[in-house]
Amino acid sequence: MIRRFPMLGWCLAWLATAALSPPIAAEGDDGQAFEALREADLKLASIGFRLSVAAAALCERLEPGIGVQFHTLAQYTPGGRPQIRAHFRFAGPVAVEGVVPESPAARAGVAADDTLIAINGIPVTGESSDSASTAQLIALHAQLAQLPPAAPIELTLNRSGREVRARVVPVAACYTRYELRIDNAFDARANGELVQVTSKYLDAVDTELLPAVIAHELSHNILRHRARLSDAGGDFGFASGFGRNVGLFRQTELEADILAVHLLARAGYQPGLAARFWREAGPKLLGGKLRSRSHPSLRDRIAIATAEAARFNGTDMVPLPLFVTARDRPLDGNWRRYLEAARR
């Protein structure tokens, strides 16, 4: 059965109109849209948490993995905030949108719709803004990431008007924030600190395939691809599909394809999920001449992912590719060597 999130299109339309007129109470259809958004956000957060924890040994920078999807009033359009506040029971600027099942936060009793009051006794503050902004969310992530990755964290919460304290014992996780962007276009990106995917993936692709997308983007962060492309003079705009840029971008894409197979296996997913993703969803994603020039062909990506998955052959872990330990070296643009290795 193909599982998707068709309500997200409705939520996109609501968020677009909410800024234009003052909304009424958060009931009925709007409430269903908000719950669809919560479900989608938590789906992404759960996959990200699972992959980040499993990949911790490969990451140069770690953070406490607690398994909470926070959201802020400031990230929503001003016109929609009264409904958002009522539906998600905000009693302050930051609240718990959802909790990853069986995570440290879940074991500590943190619950959806708790409002975050303080972290280790330090009050959580936030300012209102005239437009939707994730600045408060980014600052909160940075604040949590500064804490030791495995030391207990005390969260002070407001739950239905009463103060609750939760002692969360985190697990080490890769430093990466996961974000769902409501957009009716396929887009997934990583900038070294963030993995962001659009809601189109959940609308139009079997959600069983979503871990492959997240693992690919997390691989970019682990391999420091964004910074290394900048160091190599890579052009992220129109020129990415021309000249020397082609080799640089194809190298990073294939390296992320290969490492994604390992991240999936470490997190308990099937290593072959990456190849399945490219076979089933690839034709929808790789349209456009410029994109095809800067990215490897679909045939090549399927071949790479299939060959790497075959290395596991029923085992849980195999030696990592050599380029993982060489991630501090400059990119050389030689992407064809990975295809040659896959064909042996």
C-alpha cells in the first residue's frame, strides 16, 4: 500500500490564505490540516532522528538526540497564529509539536502540545515577528546543540496550565536539523547543518521511500559537501550544469548516493531502499535539462545504489567507502571512478 499525505496540499492553501485575513477558531477542516502537518513533520523528524543516531560515529559534530519536534509561533504567518496557538495549545513561544516514539523524550514523558518553558533552568524566550520566520527554531536548535551529547537535560514544560519537569537522557546524534517545507515542488537540500525536504515528497512519493531521501541529504552534511564545493569554486546557481561544475556536483551526488546506502543499513533500513527509491521515484525527480547536466543520470544512480547495496549481502555493516575518511580533502570532480567501481 502506498502511503502519502494528501492533506498537505490543503495545509499549503490554508497557510497561504491565513496571512491575508484574520482566522477564526481552530476547528473542523483547519484542525484536520494542522494534524496532517503535525503527522508529516513528525514523520520527517522520526526518520531524521533514527538516521542521525545511527550515523553518530561518522559525524564530526554531535548534538544531544532527544527525539522532539519543536515548533514556534513565529514560524507561522501572523494571520494564522491565533488558530495555531489554540490548536497546539501554545502557552509560550515554543511548543512540542510531536515526540518521536521510543525516543529519550518519549521515555521521559514529554508529550505533544507541551510548551517549553526552560532548558536546564534557563528560560526559553522568543519575540514576535511580522512575518513567518524559523529564526527562533534555529536558535533553539543551536542552544540544545551546545549541550554535551549524552548528558541529562532537564526540560521545564507547561502542560495544560501546570508545570511539569522532564529529565531527558539523550543519545549522541549527528548535528543536523530536519525541516519540512510546504511546497508543491520536489526539492531536497542540505547545507551542512540543515536537511530540508518539501512536502511534495510526502504528497507524491511512497513514504516508505522517504528514508532514502533523508539519508542522501544527511550524507552531504557528513561529507561536508557544501563547504567543499564552495572551497572548490563550485557555482550553485545557473552555471552548476556547465564546465568544471558538472564534475564537482556529480562527484558529491554519487558520494552521497553511496554513503546513503550505509546510513540506511546502520539505521536498520534495507540497504536496497536507495536503489528502489531511484527506480520508483527517480523519473519524477530528475526532469529538466540543467538539473540532468549537474546531476548524474538516473541510470547511473540506480547502478551505483544497487552495486553498493549488493556489498552488504545480508550483513549489517561493511567497510565504509574511502572517500568518507578523505572528506577533508579538496574535491577533484572525478565522478566516473564510482561508476567504474560499480560495474566491476
